[in-house]
Amino acid sequence: MTLNKNFNNLKQSYLFVEIAKRVEAYKAANPDADVIRLGIGDVTRPLTPAVIDALHKASAEMGTPDGFRGYSPDSAGYPWLREAIADYYAQSGVKINAGEVQVNDGAKSDLGNFFDILGEVKVLVPDPVYPAYVDTNIMFGNPIFYVAGNEANGFLPMPSGVGSTRLDVIYICSPNNPTGAVYSKEQLAEWVDYALDNNALILFDAAYAEFISEPSLPKSIFEIDGARKCAVEFGTFSKMAGFTGTRCGWVIIPDELEYGGAKLGKMWYRRQSVKFNGVPYIIQRAAEAVMSAQGLKEARELIAYYRENAKTITSALDKAGIKYTGGKNSPYVWLKCGRPSWDYFDYLLTEKNIVGTPGAGFGVNGEGWFRLTAFGTHGNTIKAAERLVSQ
């Protein structure tokens, strides 16, 4: 037997595991320290009433002979949830067929697993970047190329920054994790044109789309002409509705998307039917509730809560004259820390009792920058903002 030697190329500690280790060591040595965690992008607000009601009803159904559900009849999700997701897009003027939607247990899973159907590919990722994109491709042994996001381009790398190597897969995350930067329609159109010209596939991570508040900014890659021929979109209920602990999301693969004469949607469906039995019934009912009129109202109230936190952080940074991106259309604030970012992490932890995420953990272009999240409570965010700029 042989093992996948690509795992030897992974860093020994995942970024957020390393952060947790440092924080726990500090807490053990300083048990009375009031540490405020604004590092990992996990939510803090409870599930909303519409979601809880749907969970209770579905759980009660599962306790009756007529209402019990076993294996999902379709690994792609129950028809009523797929239709609800398609309708959600339609409300923004994006036409998606329910059959193009496949439900999953969160965007992170499919963003990695999707390479099961792609074979040997050259992958382009922005730098800085969500570490899972890189680690996934290291596991597959895929050659990884980078396009630089930096202060000069507003952390929004463009095709002009790509070298001459022909690439097969392009990761785009907008609003971006970690920088909070958001592409305009014109900028995304350049990426779509690039993908079409090079027969490349865009994997569009729309995990934070609901945080976009400016009407002119696109929430979906499918708002761009031509994207249906070169893009797959990954959505999730994690941040829009607090499902980080319940796990549910979706992927949209347009019917016309094909490479080498094979339709990607059908290939992905075949893969899922082999390796995935579907999201639990009760969770899909909860997700359906999110997409109802009342559910969306409640979800957007949650997002407004986190937006207020972001405003608290950015207002403090404005007062202190600290440069940053994000915060307005994103739950992430990406600040210029003016020193090695792991040094700044240790400084904030030990001197201010604030936990954030060092930019260097997201790539070489993240060095000198630092990510804070707006997913804390109002009270903790206010305290953290005060500590952040205090002398």
C-alpha cells in the first residue's frame, strides 16, 4: 500500500489550528484574561425563529410513521429546496433552473471535492487567499499559480496580473475572504472573458454575497454575460443565516457548461450519487425556511447586526488613521498592521486581549496585514474596537 504523498507538502498546522493553540496557551497562563475572539469567521447569533420553527416541525415529522424520512431520494437535494434557491436568485434578476442547483453540506466541501471530476489541472488562486483553496489542491497534487492582490490593486487581482501560463481553473471569492474586497461587474466581466478565451473554469465562491449592500456590485457571477459557459457558483447558508453548525449550502452548475463534450453538472451529480447521501431532511427544511419571505427578512436582520459590528471596527480604525479594506460589503476588515502579522497577532493577544488572524496565514501578500471579523457580539466588538486604538 502507498499513501498520498501530496499530504507531505501541506503545512504541519492549519492556520486556524495554530491560532487556537496560541490562544489556549495564553489563556492557560492567564486564566483571568478577558480575551475577545475576532479571528475565526464563525457566527455568534442564534438561528432565527423561522429556522427554528422549521427544525421543530421537521423533527416532529421524523418521529411519525408517515413523516419519517430515511435516505434522501436525491443526493442533489429535495426539489422544494432546489426550487427555493432558484427563486432566491430570480429575486435578484438571475435566472437559474432548479435542476442546475445541487444542495451540499457547505461550500467548503464542494470547493474542494469538485476536483474529483476535473482530472489534472493547473489552478490559479489569488494571494492572499482562503487557505482551504490552496490545501485542497496540494492534496490533489495540482500545480498552483498565484495572482497578486495587494494595496496597489485594492486586493482585487485582475487577469492582467496573470502570467503567460495557460490555466485551467480560477478561484474567485467576492466579497473576498480575507480582504473584504468586492469585484465590480466590469472587473468580473474581465475574468469571465479571460476564462472564455482560455477555456478555463471559474470556481466562484459567493459565501458572503448577502453582505453586499451596494446595489451596483454583483452578488452572483451569473450576473455577468458569458458566465454560464465558464463558471460554477458555490453558495452557503453558513454566514447568511448562521448555519455554520448545521451545514448546508449549494452549487450551481449551468446546463450549458461542458468541457471535452461532457456536461459538468451531470458529472458532478454522478460523483455525488456515489460519495454523498445528501443533507439531512431536517436541515434542508431549515434551509428552505431561510429562503421564505420571513426567513430572508430574519437572515438580513442577522447580517445587519454583523454589519453594525463591522462599522464599529472601521470607525475605530478611521479614528486611529489605520488603513484597511472591507467592512462595508463584507464581514471582514483587513487592516494594515505595519509589522510582521504574526508579531501583531501576539501583540494584540497579549497586550489587548484580542484575537484576529495574521495576514501572512493567507499568503505572501498578506504579510503586514491583519484580518478582524465582524461576527462577534455587539458588546465584545465595541470593547475590542476601544482596545484596538487605545494607547
